Amino acid sequence: MSDSSPPRRPGSNVNGETPNGERLASLLIGIARYVDPLSAPSAPAPSGDPSLDAVRHILLDRELEILARLRATLDDPERLAAAVSDVLSLAVQRAAARDGRLGEVLAPAVERAAQCSIKKDPRTFTGILSPLMGATIRKSIAETLESTLQSLNQALKHSLSWRGILWRIEARRAGTTFADVVMRHTLVYRVEHLFLIHKESGLLISHVAADDAASEDPQLVSGMLTAIQDFVRDSFGRADAAGLDTLRLGDRVLWCEQGSLAFLAAVIRGTPPETLHGRLRDTLAAIHDEWRGPLASFAGDDAEFADVPERLRTCLQAQARSSEKRLSPLLWALPLLLLALFGYWLYERHEAWQRFDRYVARLEAEPGIVVTDATRRDGVWQVTGLRDPLSADPTTLIAAAGLSPGDVDGHWQPYLALDPALALRRFQSSLQPPPGVSLALVDGTVRAQGSAPHHWIERARALVRTLPPGSPGLDLSGLEDPEMAEFERVSGAVQSHVIYFDHNIPKPANDQEGEIDALARDLLELDRVAREMRVTARVTITGHADSTGKDTPNLALSTGRAEVVRSMLKARGVDPDLLAVRGAGPLEPLKAETTEEDRSVNRRVSFTVGFGD
């Protein structure tokens, strides 16, 4: 290097060139300022070197132009929306294919948008769904009508024949439907269900069934089949065995075809041919070839097996039993059968009327029952009439006539019958005779015999007085009343007592104390007997006077004598309610007063026994 060589610029090499680091720093500063002028460091002023400024423009003009366009797009909402819309569908497609998070994120927003749209204008969703729903409903109705017409065609085909009649009788006896019996007799075999089941997990992969085949939950059936397969293997100690091959269930048979990853179970009605085994094996092999990967990784999601049902439907085969069309020689028996049924109906109707007539005759023969009307109305025998409550129950006579209680409806009005037998029952029910009394019907009259308490006899007499005219009478003359005989005896003893008085003295004579004591004992006995008889006895004490003096004082004197005697009896324990007082004065003399002895006899108190109220 010589002193004449040109001086180097700071930061340049010996050749006068700007180092790479300086150029890169300048480039980054320019890009930063273009992208964000506020955050980028301020660019150095032009260096004054034309060559350096030219290099800058050559290196950064294209990038600066691109950044300017991007900044303009970001600042303009319309241009930004247009740019995003160009790549939005592709971005959504790639995000959905990568994982399921896009659906989880968009689901709440889509649901809220749908709810807001429905609330705002439901007709929009109606217009969207109506073409789909209409087509779906029309297809469902068409398929239902087609199935119904086919079933009706088969029913008409087999119902209007002698064989169809026999099949209906068989269905009624077996408790099943007519269609099942027809299928049993006309079908050789039919595959009703196919279950494709994963061999390792036992989960149901696919299930198809015939159109009119009844079935339960396919998942439940597949679980049971897997359990049976495991049970068979465990029971015979062979875990590597192929499993169950054939199982018969009444008129159905279960065939199982085993595969390496899944097995195919077919529920077949009737007797299938052996060629069906080959068809099932070929179908299972084809499924293994086409879906081997999904079968190996199957964990319960059947989305990858959407086309499997169509492959299985090729195995839903059926074969009907061929029959020769010929005229049955028994067709002529159909009119005879109808005629026999009509004759049997007439016979049953006649017998029903006969049974009902016998029932009505039994009712009319029963005492206390009067039949006013008997007819059949709305399929039920109607009987109307009068019935005594003590007569026989009409419902007990229904079975004897060969009828059931539901066949007869009776309407009965109560009344009292005058029949002697019912009168005897009525007397038995109302009087309830004591053990010593018997009631018997003699010559149309109820006669009572035996010994009865007085109060029962009085009640019977009161009942006789209330009997309506023309009713059977009640004869009580044969009854004995021992209590009345005792009452009459005691009454006679009381009435035999006489208390005498001195002249013009209201108090009994001194020698009458013993008589009064005896009278008190008899009155107490009389009160006891009356209470046992449940009657009220009444003893009238009548005072008398002789004819000496005036009548008015004598009447007062006789009344006073009766009162004195009553007081004396009360003092001896006699109930005062049993005693009544009466004064007769000289009006009821015992003897004609011709001597003093006759007058002393008339000065007395007498006693009369009767029944009170």
C-alpha cells in the first residue's frame, strides 16, 4: 500500500466495497420501516454515494412494492374480506380433515345462528325442510301402502279357500296370527335377519332384516349371540374353537359363519338349503377383503361400514313352496258349512229362549215375586216385576235355569206379599220368638205355641193390631203367660186386704197394724213382679165412710183415710208412685147400714190393682 492509494471509507474493505453485514442491516431497517414506520428505526440519510443508493433500489424495490400492496389490503376492509373469502373454504376443508376441533368450535355459533333465524322467521326453515320432509313422507306412505296391499293380497288369496279356513282355525287354536300360519305352510325358507358382529369385541357392525320380520334391539341380539359363543367355547374347554355353527329356535334356525375378524349370523325361518351356507361364506369373505383395515381397527364406530348393509341384503333370500292350482273337491262343503252354522245359530237361539222361559217360570212360582215384563233387549234378558224382601233372591235362580248372571238384568220394586209362608217369615223376623215359643203355619194362619214372657206377648198383640186387612193372622191363644198368672195372684192378695177405721177417725184402728204390714209385703211383691213383666202396676187406695153425717164431710174423711194409709205404706218401703188415692165417701157401702156393725164395716180402705200408663 502506498500513500497515493485512495482513502478507504469507514466500514469498507480494502477493495472499497461495503461489507455484507452493513448491507443486510440496511435492508432489514428498510423493510421494518415499510412494514411499520412507527416501530422501525429511522433510516440513515442517503449516503451520498450514488452507487450505494442504486444498489438499494435494485435489491429492495420489489419487496417494498409487495409490502405496500399487503399494507393496502390490510387497511381496506373490503379488499381484506375479498382476499380471505378466496381461501376460506380451502382453509375450513383442511382444518376439518386434520382433526375434529373445527366442528367443536363452530357448533355453538351455528346452533345460536339457527335459533336466532328460527325465532326471527320460522318460514325460512320451513321452506328449507318442506321439500325433504315431503319426499320422505311420500316415500314412507308409498312403501306402507305397498306392503299393506301385498299383505291384503296374500290374505285374500288364502282366506277364500278351504285351506285358508283350516289355517284360520289353526291360528285360533295356536293363539297366533293368520299371517304366521300362512307363512309356515307356504314358505320353504326365508332369511329374516343378518348380523355382522366383530369377533374380538362382540360389537354389532351392521344389521339388516326382511321387510315384515319382527325383531328386538339388534345390539341386544348381537350381545346375546356373542355371549352364547363364549359360553359354548368355555363349556367345552376349547378357547380356539370356531364357535357355535347352528342353533334351532322352534321354526327358526340360526346359522353362524366364522371369519378371521368378524362372524355373520343369519336368522332363518323354515328349512334352508345347504347352498345358503356358500352364499353366506362368500359374502363374509367379500366383506373381509373390502373392509379388512376397518375391521382390524374397529372400536364401535360404524361410519366406515355404510355400504355393508347393501352387501348383506343380497343374502336376504326366500323361497316359497310351489303348489299346483287345482279345484278343491271340498268347495261344495262350504255352503253346507254355512247352512250348518245357521242351523246351529237357530238352535242356540231357541235353547236360549227355552232357558229364559224356565227362569221366568221359576220366578213366578216363587212366593213374593211377581213378574210384570220379561223380554230380550240389546242382547240381554230384561226382567221387571215386584219382589217381597223376604222372598228368594232372583239371582240364585239364574244358574239353575242354565243362564249366567251377566245374561239377565233384573229390575225389582219392593212390596209386601200376603202369602202365608212369607207372613210366617215376617213374624219370625220381626217378633224373634224366645226359646220357649214356636210359630207354625196352620190352615193359613200363623199360630204361636209355648210359654212366653208377658212383654213379648204384648208386643205380638200390638203387631197383630197393625196387620193390614186380608193378611194372614197371628193366633196367640196357644201361648202361656206365667208372669201374668203370678201378677194376678199377687194382685188378688193385695186386693184382699181391708183396713178398718173407728167412727169419724182418719187413722186406722189400733188393731190394723199387722194388716198394714202384710199389705206392705204384698205391695212390694207386686212391684217386683210388675218390673219383671216390664209393665207399670198401679194400686188405687179407696177410702170409705159410713152414712152417718153429711156427705161432704164424709167424702173428705174417706180421702183423708186413703192418704193416711198411703203414708203408712210409704213408711214401710212401698214406692209412692205405685199408689193412687181416691175418696168414695158413703157412696160405695160394703153393706146396708142397719146396725152399728154394718156401719163399722163400711168405715174402711180398700185396694184395687191395675196397669198404669
